[in-house]
Amino acid sequence: MAAGAENRRGQKKADDRRKEQVKVKARPETKAKAEPKKPQTKKGMYSHLDRIPEGMADTRLTPGCLVLEGGAFRGIYTSGVLDVLMQNGINLQTTIGVSAGALNGLGYLAGQIGRNARINLKYRNDPQYVGLMPVLNRKDRGVIGFDFLFGRMNQIEPMNMERIMDQRRRLIAVATALTTGWPVYFERQQDTEDLFMALRASASMPYVSQPVTVRGIRCLDGGCSVKIPYEWALEHGYKKIVVVRTRDGHYRPKEDNVQFAERVYGEFPEFAAALATMNRRYAVELDVLDRLEAEGRVFVIKPSLPITIGRLESDVEKLGDVYWLGVHDAKEQMEALKAYLARVD
């Protein structure tokens, strides 16, 4: 019996050695098949930057109001949509945006096709843009490097300030006042520094950013008080309202974290209350927007697939996919959008 057991152990060792030899032989071939050669790109940059469109939108204006939802890096979906609008000569006279929507609106006014996408797909992983460096920056004091966006990037790929300051067009950045918890609508004026501060305030996310003071008002992200500011467009009498969402049509937010909001912002009870009811109000906004869309009062472009990336998504290939989803969805709805804008009400 001892000899039989020893023979079985010897046979098992021989079988294990043969299996390992097979694995070693197969490994290079398997790897070669599973990992096709990728384009040579710099670390942290999107692999298809060369596919992002370039050019300038024409200067003809389209009557109506463009309403842009925020959503941090989900906003790259909006960048794709806006590039298609500009390529098709749809340059709406008024743009109102919240957070990332306001930043996208700046690029839309500038008429620089592809610029917003290139910045996010090329520089998302630059430590000056997102992360600890902006937090420690005396002026930024938050996870997003606005000094990088409005400073260094303006040297690398300058914004067309002449277009941005065109008085025939309006740009409104929505922020939330700390003292009241209500939205504040900062309209672009002639002062560029004031404009950039309003954009900072609109996109300074709660919990990870310090308040930004604009025109004497301490503010944080506009999404704390209103997610999709279409009501502003309705109240101001716009007949043509185009809304770009960054969530698919089936999305509804989770319940609010009341205790956390009150614990962090107890010094500002009205603002804490706005945060504590933010998702509940967002759900109502979405329901009303669905009704307005069904009635033909507004035209909505929204993701045809759920967008599941993180708010500060660092995977630029995923961000690229979201950008092209925006391009695809805008192209799919282009004829319907043109018909809506041409309709006589």
C-alpha cells in the first residue's frame, strides 16, 4: 500500500508538471490574442484624441434658450451634443447652465468645436486639473482646478473671448447661495474675471469645495438648488427651449442624506435644507420635464443609454465613450430638433 501511494504521488507530480508546461507554452499565444495592439498615446490621455472634431461654429444665431444640466464629468455627454449643434449651425441665443453645464455653455458661446472634449479627454489626469493640488491651491480650494481651466488651458488652446463677449448672446451660470439655499442666476457681464468667478461658483461641488464669493454672495454648486433650470427659461418667455440632460430618461435619484447635509453645513441651515431635499426636488423636476417634453413645449436631448461613470471619472476611455454617445444621440435627433425650432407657435 505504501508503494502504491508513493506511485500515485509520483504520477500526480508528473501530471502537474505537464499541466504547467502546457500553461507556459499557451500563455504567450493567449495573451497575444486577448490584447490587440493599442494606439501609442501618452499616459492618462484618451486614445482617439485625433477623432475629436475641430473648427468654429458660424455666427448666425438661433432664437431660443439652451438649458444645460450639470453632473461633473457626465458633462462630457453634453460636450458631444453641443459639438453636433455647432456643426449644424444651431447657435441658440441664450444659454443657461448648472455646474458642468455652465462650463459647457462657455465653450458653446466661444463656438470652438471640440475644445471642451479635448480638455477633459487630454488633461483629466493632470494633477493640476483634478485632485489634491487644486484643493491646496489658495484660489481653487476644491477638487477642480479652475486656475488650470481658465489659466493654463487658455494659453494652450485660447478661448475665443470675442465670441464669448458677443452682446447678442446671453450666458447664465446658476449657483446656490449659502445664506438662503436658493439659486442665484449670474448673467455674463463685460468683466471676464466676474464671469470666471460665476462659473467657479456654479461648479464648486459641495462637501469637496470651499464657497466662492461672486458679487458679494457666497455660493456653491448650482445643482444644490436646481438641477435643470428650464423653469427660468419658461419664466423668461422663451418659446423655443432645448434641454440637454446627463441622465437617461428612466433615471430617478436616490433618497437624500439629510443627516450628513445638516452635519456638514449646520452653520448654514437654509443651504443644508436645500441639500437635504435636493434629490426629492430633482425627481419632481424630471417628472415635470417629461410632461413638458410630451406636450412639445420643450425639446429634450438625453442619453439613450444609462451613464454609469463616476462624478470624477478618471478613465478617459470611458469618458470618450460618453462623449461619442452625446454625438450619436444629437445626430439621431437632429432632424426632429430642426423641425421643433422651425415650428411656428
